[in-house]
Amino acid sequence: MRRLLPCLTLLLGCAWGGAAQAADTCTVSMTNIDFGAVSPISGSDYVAQATGTFSCLFSSLNLGQLLTPNAQVCISLGLGTNSTSALPRKLGNGSNRMEYNVYVDNSYATAKIWGGAGVAGAPSTFGIILSAGLLAPPGTYSTTFTVYARIPAGTALAAVPTAANANTVYTSSFAGQGTYTYTTYGLVNLFGCTASSGSFGFTVNATAVNDCTIAASPMAFANASILTGNLRSTSTLSVRCVNNNAYQIALNGGSVAANVANRQMKNIVTTDTVSYLLSSTLDGPLWGDGTSGTSMVTGTGTGASVPLTIYGRVPAQVSPRPGDYKDTVTATIYF
């Protein structure tokens, strides 16, 4: 027995020494963040999510980590390309920018903007503990975390332009700007998450789409008993198109005559009609759909609502029977 004991002690020492050569390693990865189609004039926030994965290969044979292999990680994020600050971060297309940010939870609060100690105004990080469990065999173990992103509605989003009158992709790259430090341990962690480090990357994308909205107010002519001179009235189209988005507006021929060059209002009781004219300027060219000598109104969006005046005129004509005369004209915007 006196000769056997030193041999056993030596064997234990060999097993312990082997553990120092088998280091545990951990990595962080993340899916891309894609906001999809974004209408800058929608007046709505756009949100997106991504999934991060923290994985560790536990291979150590020391007694502590053989019993309970654990790891702790702290994950930080830089600004990304096209951004000079985290308040807010910005997606880019050429010199154009779209504001957004990335968060550690779905409160979307400023205090929860994902950053790190070196990112001014964004101190929040992901802190994760991964435990393989009691007596877990050597191998790779993983856990996931959710990343939240938001493009806020407001004047900044409304000012975002499209390019070349087409849907426009805005991006930011975080290649190598996701960083992490981690520590693997057994029963007790003496180093927090500072023993080892690494980096990862992903991209953020949003597609600004061409979009327009249009609304109209009614046009009402004054009462008249005889039509021996011009009757005039106006109404307004409210047009809002994405910044730098070209558009055309057509007015159809109405529900009575269906004729852009000879619109008519009809007595709601009889078959009598009254002819009238519509133009974009006082007594200007007829506003129609580009046919029969009429023209359409064109413009370029600014992201803000723009009022356009429709000038109406009932010219002198044979006076019909008294009554209420109406027509319905449809305005269509092409973009």
C-alpha cells in the first residue's frame, strides 16, 4: 500500500493537468434585422425582431466544470455603419438616412437601447448565463435571446426619400461591431464575464416604398335661377406622397357623362343636365386623364400633405329646370 498511494496520486495529477489543455470556447451569433416594407408617410411605427444565440463547447475535464459546466456572457453593440450616434442610430442609402434603434427588450425605452460602456447614451447590454446542467456530458450547449428594433413614426421618418422613383433599401452593417466577453466556470464564477472575448456581426435593412394618399373635399356651386354667366366654385385635394416620389393626378369624366371634356351634373329627379368644367388653375386647361385634350396634374412628394385646388366653372348655357344637380368625379393618383 505504501508504494500504491504515490501512483494513485500521480494519476489524479495527470487527469487534472489534462484539463488545463482542453479549454472551453463560446460564440455569439445573430440573425439579421429586416423591417421589410416601410411607408415613410404611414404615420405608424415599424418594429422588427432578431434572434441571438450564445453557444458554448464544454470540453474541460476539471472536476468543477465536469459536474456543472456553466458560462456567463456580456454582449455589447457598436453604432453600425451610417450612424454617428446611438441617439438615434441611422440606416443609410447614399447620403440619405432613416432613423431607427435596437433594444434589449420590447419597451423600446431610451434606457433600453442596446449599446455598451463605450456607446454614449446606450449603456444597456445583454447579460446571459448558460448552464448545461448537473453532470452534463462534454459537448455544445446553446441558449437564445431576442433583439428588438424600431423605426419611430414622426417628422424624421416622413422626410425619408425614395430614390429614382423606386422602392429604396436602407441598410446598416454591424460586421464585427457586436462584441462579447465571457467566462466558463464550474460551481463558482470568480471572473464575471471577462475571461475571454469575441465578436460577431449582422445587418439591419428597411425598404422605403413609394406611397401616396389622396383625399377630396366636395365642390358646391351657388344657387342660380338662370345660367347667363359663369358660376364658380373650388374644392381641395389633399395629397401626400413620399419625399422625392413623383406623381400624377387624374380626374375622370364623372358618373353622369363619363366624359373628361364634357362633364355634366344631373338633376336628381329629372333627366335634365348642367355642363361644367374643372381645371387646376382659374380658367386653365381642363383637368382630366390626359385624353381628349385634357391634362393631369403632376408633382413630387415632400413627405408632407399638400393642398391642391380644383377650380370649377359652370359656363353660360340654356337654363334647365330647377332642382339639385350632382355628379361624382373620381380622383386617381399615379406614383
